[in-house]
Amino acid sequence: MRIALAQRNLDRGYEFLKEVSHPDSPRYGQHWSHEDLVSTFSAGAESISAVRLWLTSSGIADERIMVSAGMNWLHLDATVTEAERLLQTQYRFYKHTETSQMQIACREYSIPAHLRQHIDFVTPTVHFDAKAVKSKQRSEITKRQSSQNSKEAGVARSIGMPGSGSLPKPGKIIGESGLILQETSVAFCSVLITPDCLRMLYGFGPNNASAPNNSYGIVEYTPQALVQKDLDQFFTIFQPDAAGKSPIFAPIDGGVIQTNQTGFDFNGESNLDLEYAMALVSPQPVTLYQTGDTVMGASFNNLLDAFDQTYCGGDDPTQDGVYPDQMPGGFQGTSCGNYTPAFVISTSYSTNEMDVTPAYAQRQCNEYMKLGLMGTTIIYSSGDFGVAGNGDTCISGNGTYIDGAQGGRFNPSFPGTCPYITAVGATQVKNTTMLSSSPTQPEMACESVIFSGGGFSNVFQMPSYQSQAVPQYFEGSAAPQFSAQQFNNSRQARGFPDVSANGANYGIILNGTLQMSFGTSASAPTFGSIITMINQERIKVGKRPVGFINEALYANPGIMNDITEGSNPGCNTTGFQAAKGWDPVTGLGTPNYPKMLEYFMSLK
């Protein structure tokens, strides 16, 4: 049994974050240390003592009660009888009607009234976090997993599996002959994106020199894995100074670059992320946070555990990877506070917001807030199915998933809806546009193979930095006409994405061949690379990294390239429309590196 102790001052977390991230704040850039986080947010001694007294007075020996390193959790092994007596409930095994997944839980539980101020929740209890996956997706899970992992994996720890929905989408294979396009690559940017195309689109050149102590992290989830020989070939063609280089390998919970299974389903994500991130910021080193072993898998919470020891111990065994992994071949260690987070961390994976409970999402979102306080920019892709969720799923009237062709309620992504991360949508170069001669905006919302994920949260309230942008969208000519049964139209919800970047027609090397790839999986590391280069210039002159960037971007939207064309269909609708200013398709727009650099360099 695990008892989540109420953390102190979480209600002031956003206030603290604004102090170090809003451009008008006198404390801008004065990021916190990890010690500051612990002293501010950890549960107080009064809470620990009160809960421990309740347990011991109920017959639980004191030596059976363990306090987590961050002083936010109490752990104890309890019999069912003891747990039922403590919580005045009855436990049962529950079987999911569609997946046959078993979970122990109760329908309700009670704690003494005087402890409600000290306890957030107790698990396992009423949290049915193991949501169903569409049978189509589950059938695509590999034979390796089904034979080696007898546990039914929660959606959160299956994000690296083929068919999970957030991975990039393959395009046509161009082949060896297509490599001649690199000689005049910018002439073909409407049909094939290369690093030079991105440089021309967003106004930056090849990076010249890295700054000491600057850092950029790319997150991958096993079994997704890079192929080094593909990276070498890509760099030889498109970024020669990076040829022969590998990312700094930072394994989390047994993360491994597996080679047993290959092809786009297993290498497409990692190759895309690393080929472009490393090429764009070279010679800046890139760190690879390879997360999860080949048996259990891992979730975003497992990643966060590795950055913050105080976050460890609260993972949900029905959703997150449980380490040490006792399955045959599983990783026998655990990653808890192993790494100092990079200044920019880009993740091209997501779940649906409905895949997890609001409590689960809020706990994780608060951890992103803490990373922002420490000066890390957290970037997530917004999804590839427009207003629908991963796998083109929407939400029926009874709260279950249905195919998007049947309509239903819009299905926002997570963590994209968390207000403490920067969600990145996708654009594309308009057909037949020549970048070197286009007098107008050359991009529109992506409508090739994928649609930019975007919409409004069903869990998180609108943050103050969106207090002007979101109402302006609802009052403009592109205001959505959908009903409250289709999306959260309260005008009080967190809107996403925040920004966008090109996500169509990326040329990657896979199995030695040039192939096209599509998705916000490409947009996220591209945007992260630009923030990394801005950090580089700030560090060179003795300034700190930019950290949480949403406050600054929404306060000064003119530093972005506004995207006003296109939409993000889904759930049998046309979706939202791109418009002047912020919109739930492309956010504030794409990066304008010269304007962004000038602006962030002007901040202290």
C-alpha cells in the first residue's frame, strides 16, 4: 500500500514558475535548485507524524512503515484484511470487459477526517488507470512482448510499442537514387524536408560552436531504438561534421538500444529524432534518455523518476513501469534521481488525456512545473490525428473509445494539455512553394498524412498566459461552432498546441535508404533544437537557459511566424481552423529564429 502525502505549496507552484519565467519578472531566469524544490514542496513533518500515528494505532508496526526519500510517500506491505480495516472498504478483483485485464481495487474508501489535509490519496484503491487499448492497436503489439510480459501493460508504459499511435507515420521510400536531391535540397522543400530546409524556413544557419555546459536531451522509449549506421549515413550526406558521432547514452530503468527487431516500427522514431536533433545543433552534444527495459517498458513517470528522487515511489503499477522488474530478463535495478535534467528535453511520444485519471495527470503535470522551476524547457509533440486521439480514436457518450469515423467527443493528448510543458503541433510547406522566392508565408497547418493535434483539455484549466490568446480565438472569424458535447467549449480550458514546426516530408535514413517520415514527432525535436541554440548564445554571455518558455512566447507572439491556413480534422468533423494569432491547430506559429534570439538575448 502506498499513501500519497499532501505536498505543501502546490497551489503556489504556478506563481513560483511565473516568477522565474515571465519576461517582466525581476526574478526572470533565477531558477531553483533541487534543494529549493524539496524544502518548498515536500510534505511537512506534521503530515508524516499524523499518518504514521494513525497506522501504528491501527496495529501496523512502525518498522513496517517506510518514508520515501522525498518525504512525499509512505509505503507499507499490508494484507488485504489490514487494508480493508484501515480504509473501511472491501477489495475485489475487477476484470475489464474488453481486454480481460485484471486489477485489484475498491469502489470507495475512507480515512479519518483529521487526516484529509495530510493525505492526497491511497493506492491501490479506486484508481482504474489501466484503460483499454483499441483491439487494432493491441493486436499490433509484438510477439516478443506478449510472450515475455505476462502482465497486461497499461497504456502509459506501452508508448514505445508499435501501434501506440504517437509514433511517426512512414512515407514513400525514395531509395539510394533519391540522395542526389541533397545537392539542391532547398529547391525540393515542398516535397522533401532536410536540415537545410528547416534552416531556411526558420532563419538559422549551421551551428558553429557549442557552449560549455549547454545540454539537449532526446527521450526514447524501448523498444524504439536508433541505428547508428543510419545516423552515420545521414550525417555524411546532410551534416558532415556530425558523421561518426553518437548521442550521449543515458539509460533509464534498463533502457537499451535493442537490435532484435528492426524496421520503421522500431527504428523510425529514434532515427528521426536523433538524425535531425543532432544535425541541427551539431557540434552541441545530444543526450539520449533511453527509457525502459525490453520486458516491462516505461512511462513518462519513469523518466521523471530519473530526474527527481522525491518523485520516486509514487508510480502507478497499473500504468508505469515497476522496477526492479521481476519478470524474466527484466532490469533488476531502478533509476531514481540518477540524472540532472538537460536544459531542453524533447519527447515525441504521447498518450490520450483520457488514458489516465485526472489525479495521475495532475501529479505528473506538477512535476513538469518543478522541472521548469529548475530551468528546463519541456517539449512534447501534440499528436498526429487532429482533434482525435492516438490511433484516430474519439470518445463516445458513455466514455469509451470509438473510431474517429463515428464521430464522438474530441480526444486531446497528454502531456500536451499540461500547462507547464510546451506542446508542438505540425505544419507543412505549401505545395509547389519555393522557399527562396516565396513572398508570403510558405507554411500551413499540416494536412499531409497527419493532422496537427490540438484542442482543449478536459482536465486542466486555462493558464493565465493564455488569458488573451484563447478568448481572441473564440471571438475571431475562425471561432469553432462545435457543441459542448464535442469539446470543452467553456473558454476556461487549457488550449494546445503552444507552437508548431514542420512535420511533413522529412527525409530520414532507415536501413540505409532514404525514406520520408511524417508527424509531430519531427516537429518537437526541431523546435527543441532551436531553443537549444538560443540557450547556447545566452550561456556564452553568462546568462542562464530560458527554462519554461510559454510565459515569454505568449507575452510576445510577434517573435513567431503566424500560421493562418489549414485545419486539424478528426472525429468526423473538419476540426479547428488555423487563424491569425493563437489557434488550436498551430499554436502561436512556427519559430522565427532571428526574432526569438534577439528577444531572449534581451532578457536578463
